[in-house]
Amino acid sequence: MANPNHIDQIAERVERLLVRYAELQRTNVLLGNQVEALTHERDTLKSRLGAARARVDALLDRLPETPTVHIDPS
């Protein structure tokens, strides 16, 4: 039969592993939430950037054409 001291050591190690596993699960959930929030923020920023580009393009289209000036080098 196995040494009771050895069994106690294994049981203690299993308990530590279970605690660590629970900690990693909580961390994983938090990181998943963070990824979701950052993805949403990125999508919002991309949308705002697209809208700003459209506004700038619309303003550029409204600008009058500038005549080309030729300078006589002589």
C-alpha cells in the first residue's frame, strides 16, 4: 500500500492545481471580456474614421478647382 505521507503530498498538489485551474478560468473570462470590449472599441473607431473620411471627401469635392499657373523661366 502507498505511503500515507505520499498520498497527502499528492492530495495537496491536486488541491493546488485545482485552485490554480480556477484562477486561470477566471483570468480567461476576464481576458475574453477585455477582448470583446476592445473589439467593440476598434469597430466603433473604424466606423468613426470612415465617417470622418466621408466628410473630408465631401468637403474636398466642394472646393473649387485651382487654375494651373505657369511661370515663365526667362
